[in-house]
Amino acid sequence: MGMDGTLVDRYRRQKAYAGVGEKGQLQLANARVAICGMGALGSLIAERLCRMGVGYLRLIDRDWVELDNLPRQALYTTADAELVRPKAVAAKSHLSEINPDVCMDSVVEDVRFENALQWLSDVDCIVDGTDNFEARYLINDVAWKTGVPWVHGGIVGVVGQSMAFVPGRTACFRCLLPEPPPIEHMQTCDSAGVLGPAVGVVACWQAMEAVKILLKSDRAGDGTLSSFDLWEGAVRKIRVPKTAMCRACGAENYEFLEGAIGSQARVLCGRGAVQIQSSGRERIGLAALAERLRTLGKVFESPFLVRFHFPPYVVTVFEDGRAVIQGTENPDEARKIYARWIGG
Ligand SMILES: [Zn+2]
């Protein structure tokens, strides 16, 4: 019932579309989606799926909201940045206001081989909102090992791409790109910049592909990679063939999920920072850590993280023992700081 006393069906306009209907709306309401990375792509994808009434969303992100995210990252506000809110937490809070029917969990963690199955395997679709190749290979391994479809998306500058990968139906991400490109050849969001509306095109494309997967449409996963040059206004679709020699979908060798490939220290895209993952699985007592660090300098504390300034570094520690060290792009230097101030 609406506030004015009329009976309002929130979803009536999308149910009017023949591809959805009453049945499709019910499928969406029963569907579960994991969104891996809640940056520019992920936050908009989450918003689209939430508004459409997808029953469950798992919002996964390792980062917090910063002012320079706001030109692109549709869900977040200046206050989120000022409060250093983790993106997964801020997103859930805004999305619950948009659609309280949707059940959501925030996961403030980095998805890596130790926890990938836990966060990504019990859903109907995984959506890629990540900014790095390692995470995409990991998602691809989970998808092919467990049979969960996933929707890839990526964008640098104004050039983006997307493809729906459906086990048993399409080629996989490693058929498309057998090995990660060498770091020195990679353009990043930092070097090439990135524009909000271009991100929006790719994010909405991904959300549409995810919806088709959730509706079990025969149009889901057509086996093509779509690429966009939004400055030129050019869209291309390229058929991606299955590779018989593929290490993932061919040989079923899930190296990223097994942890054979991957790293503990990772330089973060365009941040002048390194992320360190603790080797242990125990949670860190943030209050105790803040107490200990307070004797050494300025400490900011929230229920989700502790941040301390140790010039020239700013170190942010999360509950899962993960730390982001700003002020260096040298993994060894970052590891040293982590061992010294947080623990080895
Ligand atoms: Zn493959």
C-alpha cells in the first residue's frame, strides 16, 4: 500500500516486459548474486539489481570510500568518504533505503583463494566489479569448479569490455586471456583516467547480462565479448571460441583457486599503496591495536578499521588482519612496515 492509500506494485513496469513477467519477477526475488568489488562498476551494478528486486546480494569489497571515487561511484556520498566507511558497508546502508525487500550482506574482505569458495560459490551469478586480473582468474576458477555463471566487466579510460561466462555453454576467461598480461604493459585507471558515464555503460551492460542469467533466458551467455569505445561511440562484439588447451575449462587446472598463483603483497591500482594480507586466519582485535598504536602517533578508529599515520606512511588495518599501506609501492617495504607495527 502506498502512503496515499493506493495499491502500488513496485515492479509493475518491468513485469510488463515480456522477457520478465510475473514468473521472471519471482525468479529474480529468489535469486542470489555475489558482487565482487563495489567500486565504480560494482556499486552501479548492485544498485540496478537491488532496484529490480533481486532477492539476495552479497556486497564484497576490501576498500573504503574516498573523495576521488565520487565522480564515478554512483552509490556513495561525501559523508561516506569523511567517515571512511568501507564501501561494502556504505553500499548496504544506501541500498536498504532504495529497496528494503532485498536481503544483503556486506563483506569487507579481499577475495583470495582461501575464501573465494566461501563467498562466491553459493550464488546463482557472480558479477565482476574488480580492478585486477588476479581476482578475475580466481572468479573464473570458482565459476568453472562450481558451475556458477559470472559476468566480467572492465574499463580503463573510456574503453571497456564485458562478457558473460557460463560454464557448459561459453568459453571461459582463460580461453579469452590465457595468462595475465605483464604489469609493465598494463594501462591502469591511474595512468589513463576514467570517466563516469563510460563506466555506467559497462556496469549496466553487466547488470543486464546478470539479469538474463538469473531469468535463465536462452539469450544469457551468447559467447561473445562486447567491447566499447565510449569516446568514439563504437561498440563491437567478438565471438570467443573455447580453447581445447585451456588450463581452466579444458584441463580443469584451477591454479588461482588452489593458490599456486597469487600474492600476499599486492600493489594497488593507482593508489601509491600496497596491500598486505596476513597469513593467519584469526581476526584482529582492532581496539587493542588502536590502543597500542596511539602511543606512537595519530590514530583513527571505527568499528571496521584502524588507521594510523606514521609519516610518510598511512596504514589502514581491517578486522581480518589485512592492511593497506599508503606511501609506498614497494611490496618489501610494505611487508616490513606491516611486520613491525602490526605483526608478522
Ligand atoms: Zn577456458
